[in-house]
Amino acid sequence: MYEASTLVLMLVTAILGWLQFRAVREKRRAKNEITVHPDVRIYIGRDRVAQELVAITRRAHRGDTLFGSCRTCANYTGGLYEALAQSVGRGAVVHLVLSTSKDAEELLGLLGSLDPSKVELTRLGGDYPRMYGIAGKEVLMALPSSNAYIGCHFRDRDMVESLYRLFRGYSKE
């Protein structure tokens, strides 16, 4: 039998796949955003997803845990690195899973310049979900492909908790 976190990931992957198909067909050019539910938004395009990464990071304060995982871990636009440094300065803790590829070196360099008591890093190869968020508050999952880049932003507490447990599972490998 599957664990609940695995089932959640399978469901999210199926939903993101369907949304990716829909987004390619019906891209909303004004904001590149679709509100599916008050607690679920879809972002279309890597630039729009990167904007939301920055916004999430700016919302993190003392007592918050920013967590995330990336595969290429590079080419972030819109001030993500600066927002991370500011969040750590405000007292947020950062726990990231970074790819073992050389692409992650830029982000690794920034994280190395931050207060080491506030940063936990795991280097991991292989396949794992791309996600980023604030534990207990919100999570943004990304699904890139050859013809679209989709982000699914969850603010539902149960979904956020399930995705955070999933993250904690593979970040401890």
C-alpha cells in the first residue's frame, strides 16, 4: 500500500499534468495565473513561477522554515537570492535540497555566506519533486516540460503538511 505522501504526490503530478495541457491550450497572457480555488493557484511560465518564489521568500519571518528542492538550482530571476538573505536576516530558517550538479554552485555559494545555524543543506542526485514553501503555510510545486513550465501553489494546510512531510522524507536520504 502507498503512504499518504506518495498518494498526494501522485495526485499532484496528475493534476499538474492536466493543468499543463490546459495551460498550453488556454494560456492567460495577462497574469499567467489561474485561480483554481482560493487555496490553489496555477502559474504559467518559469518567470511567473520565479516571481512567486521571491514572494514566498519575502513572507518568511522569525520562526518560519523555508524549505525547498530544485534540480538545476540556477538562473533564478527577480531577486530570489537577495530575498533569501533577507529572510534569514529576519530569523527564518532555510532547509534546501540541492542537486549534485554543478548548476547548483551559484545558489550553494549564496547559502554558504548566510548564518550557518539558519541553513540546512542536503545534496541529492536522482529524481525528487521540485517544491518550495514555508512549512505550515504554503508550498509551490513546479512541473517543467519541453513545452510549458507550470507552478501549482497550495495554501491548504492539509496539502501543505503532506507535501512538507514528503520533503522531509527525501531530504533526510
